Amino acid sequence: MFDISKMEIVNFKSFMGEHEFDFPDTPGLYLIVGENLIETRLGANGVGKTSLLDAMHWCVYGTTPGGLRAGDVVNWWGAKGCMVRSYLDLPDAQPIITRTQSPNSLTIYDPEVDDEPQPATQEEVNELVRLTGDAFLHSIMIPHGEDMFFDLKPTAKLKLFSDIMDLEYWNTKSEVAKKETSLLDGVIDEITQNLSRLKGIRNTLKDQILKLTPQAKAFERDKKSSIRGLKEDIIKAKKSGRKDDDKLAGLEGEINAIENAIQSIRSDKEMVEKATASMKAKRSEASTEVRVIENDLEHLRNELEPLTRLKGTCPLCKQPIDKLHLEKQRKRVSNKIEAKKKDQFDETVLINNLDTKIGTERRELAKLSEEAEKYHKQKKDRVTIITKIESAVQVAREKVKQLEIRLEGERTRTNPYRETIKSNEDEVVSVNEEITEDTTELSECETERELTSFWIQGFKKVRLYLIEETIKQLEIEVNNNLVQLGLIDWHIEFDIERENKTGGVTTGFSVMIWPPNKDEPVRWEAWSGGEKQRLRVAGTLGFSNLILDRLGLVSGIEFIDEFSKHLSPEGIDDILETLHQRAYSEGKKIWIVDHQSVTFGGFAGILNVTKDSEGSHLNYERATDGE
Ligand SMILES: Nc1ncnc2c1ncn2[C@@H]1O[C@H](COP(=O)(O)OP(=O)(O)OP(=O)(O)O)[C@@H](O)[C@H]1O
Ligand SMILES: [Mg+2]
């Protein structure tokens, strides 16, 4: 709901000083009349009726409907600045809009929301009110007389109609769709080019893969054979190593056997040496025995010799020698000598035997030493061989190690062709992904382009549809008003584009009026002032409804300035009756401004504007007999 409940005016145009007016809130038809107390000859003219409406328009839009702004609206009689405050009643808020001139300011104050008035821009006010200045002047405040909708030139009508219907929106939309389409064409072009570039890259990559594949295979073959060769070399080297190990084991066995032999020779030698030593000891004992025996023999011989020489008397005892006894003595000594000799012989034989044995043992010993010497030499020879073999084994091990390093190197040697193939394949995959993405995007863009290009015409069709529908609605509204305004059987039609007399197309909002019993429409200029006024009021009221309806707004108030121009008393009555009915059927407060004395009895209230030396004054009078 758009409504205005109160106005405060300070030094605006003919309103000198401070004034305020509370608009009644009862639906009905209200009259604004006036009395000029300074220039009485002017009657109701020049008193400030229009100025009141100007104040409201200026407050909300910054100009009067006639285009006055800034210093022109400040009261001439000594005021420095002016102020108008409008208390609005809007669908979602009840803002108070205050505009001042010198200093200039514009504020919106919503006591429900704000602590104090908030500075505002004109755009913010327009947004709040949801009506442009033009729409306001053709729906809520119809300014005086001949500037009504029908009075406008066809092009101006079309412009106003377009603005209010926001028809340009659809053209803009169509333009946007056109731009979008051409942008999409560009994108489609770009994607198509990119796709062919990507496909080119993919082909090149695939060609390279095809070329590199045999080279990669050859590399693998070489590698395999080289690995095989190295493995064989390693096996050979290891085998020869094992042979050497066997040899070493054999040699070590031999050395052990040799050492055992040496050991046994050593123990043989010890035995022989022991035996020799014991024989030597025995021989020495026998030699000693022989010397003892020889000594004994010496003694015995010495004992025997005197016995042999004794004859007659004993030299010692000087007694005659007993021959028998002597013989016996001789025999005993000789026997002893014989026994000793036998012992001597035996001992000599023993010595000789021992000497023979010692000699044999010595030879045996010499033989054993010789044998031992032979084994030592054999051992030495084998040790020399072992050293040689061990060094060969070392060399072979080193060789195996080197071969294994080479084998590992060969195994891990990467195939450069394979790598290039792999990287090419990876790239093919990523190029394929890009191709898939681009293909999807392309198809999306093409679908979008199809849709968008559809809307180039689509939005224009919507626009035309809206125009047709709106015009139909307007025709119905206006034709209904015609009947109420006494133009029975009259008929009005509207058109946006019409063929003109020269066959061209006139773009403009044309109004065609058929009076009763006429087959052809008659030009606007052909109608009388009163007829025109009826027609323009019918058109204006219809157009006002259309505007509010299209904007989804309902207005609780309407102002029509100078409605009765050119009208006969019947005409005035017809219009007042129409407005009266409109006020009640639509629940509006309709304020009409007039300077003629009006006899209509159905006013709900009358606002008297008087002007004296202190400027204009407002006096409201609620009609007692009004409905
Ligand atoms: N800035 C101003 N300061 C003081 N008076 C002004 C100013 N601007 C216009 N006026 C005068 O204010 C008076 C009221 O004019 P207004 O248009 O409101 O008259 P009106 O009551 O609508 O008369 P009419 O019936 O002729 O349309 C006029 O005499 C006009 O010359
Ligand atoms: Mg006026």
C-alpha cells in the first residue's frame, strides 16, 4: 500500500513559515479548493493548491511535477531555505522522508528501525517508494490538465509505457542473450580450436610411441642378453672358484697327511733315538765291564804268573810247595781267567752286537731324517700351491664381485625409449582427459548457446506478449471508465506499432478512438475540449491502475489537479461520480483539485487553501453530509 498520512511544509513556494496537514484516512472523494485573499479577483487561482502537491512531489523526488527544483521552490518572501516532510505508509515500512533546500538534505527516518533520520540518496528513496517520478505522476499524482497520458505524443507515450512496463528490460535481456550467444560462439570457437590442437598433439604422441616401440624392444633384448651373458660369466667364475676351493681342500688334506707322516717319523725317530741311547748306555756299561774284566784279568794273570813260576818252596812261608795244591791254585786262577775271558768275550760280543745295532739305528735315523726332509719339502710345495690358488681365488672373487656389480647395473639400467614411451603415454592420457573435458564443455556450451540464442527472440516475444496483454488490460480498464464518464458506446483501442499512411511503420503508442456509429477511428485532435477531458480522465485512471497493478502496488491515495478543465457541469458531475465510485470501490482517498465552485455533494472532506499576505494556509473541513 502506498499512502501518505501527513505533511509538514516550511517555506515551500507560497507556504511561508511552518504548516502541517494530516490527511484523513477514510476512503472517499476529497476536494482541494482555494481562495485568494490578496488578489481577490483571482478567486481560487494562485492560492497554493498545486503548491501543496508540488511540495509532496518535491519531497519525494526532488523536483516539482513541472520541473522546478533548488532555489525556485524556496518561498520568495524572505525565506533562506525550505523543508517538506512526508509521512508515508508503505507495504513494509512507515518512513518519514524529509527534504530540505539550503542546506540541501534528504533523510529517511523509520522510527521502528532507526534512532534518528538517516541520510539517503534519491535512488534509495525511489527504491523505498518503488515508483519512479514518471510512474508516480501517472498513477498517484496526476498533475494538471493537459499533461495526462493521452496528451502525450505517441513516442512519449511509448517511452512512458516502456519505462513503466520496464519493456526495455526485455530488449536488454535479448541483447544480453545476444551478447551471451556471441560470447558462447567465441568460447565454442576457442574450444573447437583447442580440441583440434589437442588431437594434433595426441596424434604426434601416438606416432612417436609407434616409432619408439621397436627401439624399446631392441633395448630390452640387448639388456636381457647382456644380463644372461653376465650371469653365465658369474656362474663360470664361481665354478672355477669352487674348483679352486676343492683343490685347496685337497691340498689341505694332503698337508694334513704330510704333517701326520712327519709326526709319525718324528715319533719313529724318537723311538730310534731312545733305543740308540739305551744301546749306547748298554755299550758303555759293557765297555766298563770289559775294562773291569781286563783289570780282573790283569790281576788274575798277575796272580797266575807267580804260580807258574813257583817251584820248591814258598817264597813267603818258605814251606815246600804242594804241587797239587799249587796246581789246584793254578787251575782255580786259570779257571777264573778263563771265566773272565769268557766274560770278556761275551761283553765284547755284546759290544759288537750293540755297535752293529747302534749302526743300524743310526742308519734308520738318517733314513727317517731324510724321509722327514722329503715330507717337509712336499708340505712347502703344497703351501706354495695353496698360496697361489688362494690368490687366484681372491682374483676370481673380485671378478665375480665386478660381474655382479655390472649385472646389477644392467638390471637397473632403464630403458630410455620405454621412459619416453611412458611419458608420451601419460601425456596421451592427460590429453585425452583434456579432450574429454573440452568435448563435454563444448557440448555444454553448444546446448547453452542453443538455449541462449533461443532467448534472443524469446525475450522479444515475451516483450511483445506483455505489450499485448497489457494493452488488452488497459483497453478494458479505459473502456469501462468511458461508460462511467458518459461516453456510452464509445470505444478506444491502443497499438504500439502501426502502419502509417505512407505504408511505413510508426513506432509509438497510438490511441484510436471510435465514437458511436463510426467505422473508423477518429484523431485525438478532432475531439472537443470536454470530450477530450472525459477521454483523458478515462485513459489516465486506466493507466494509473495499470501502473500500480504492474508494479504490484496498491495506492490508498490519489491526487488529480485541475480535473474539470473544459468540462460542462454534466461533465464535471460525470467525472466526480466516476471518481467517487472509484474511491469507494477501490478503497482510496481521491483528492481532486479544482478552482471552480463545485456543487457535488459527495465529498468526504474539503481542504481549503487560502492565500493572504502571509502566504498560503491550509484549512481542512470534514464534510458533514459526506459519506
Ligand atoms: N517560490 C515561491 N515563493 C512564493 N510564492 C510562489 C513561489 N513560486 C510560486 N509562487 C506563487 O504561489 C502561488 C500559488 O501557486 P499555485 O500553483 O499553487 O496556485 P494554485 O492554487 O494551484 O492556482 P491555480 O488554480 O491557478 O492553479 C502563485 O501565486 C505563485 O506565483
Ligand atoms: Mg494549480
